[in-house]
Amino acid sequence: MQQCCFCCVLFLLLYSNERAMSIIPQNFEGWKICVEKKCGIPLTLEFAKRRLAVYEDERLDETKRFVNLYGHEHLRHIKDWFRRIIREEEIKMRF
């Protein structure tokens, strides 16, 4: 399973949540660049579906850790952004 880039996680551990939130992408385009370019993770349909399944189940330890680090609002953003990737990739497959 691939995670966010190590530098982002390390930064979150070293600095306060308030300061760290400033480096966390706050919009879809910024997030997509972070994941694909900085972390080198292709946002494929399969990957997006797998990650969304994890983030939609708040009983999972991984999702609980995500919420503890980033909060419920950012979790909502991430789920919305994965849904957008899924929609866009499914549209591409039709053509």
C-alpha cells in the first residue's frame, strides 16, 4: 500500500498541526500534484477505488489515524477528490 510522501508525514510529526496544515493541499489540483508529481503515485481508477474504500470506513485503524492527523474536514475533501478521480477515469474509459 502506498502512502503520502515521507517528507509530508515527517513534517506533520515535527511541527504543530496548525503550521503543518499550511503545507497540506487544500484543493483538488494541489492534492493531485502532490500525489502524482511529488509522491509519484498514479491516480488510476483502481487506486482511487481502493483508497476511497479505506477512507469511507471510519472503523479502520488507517482511517482513524488519518482523522487524528488531518481531521474530519480533510477526510471529507480526500473522499471527494477520490470520487472525482473515479468519475473522470470512468468517463475516459467510455471514449
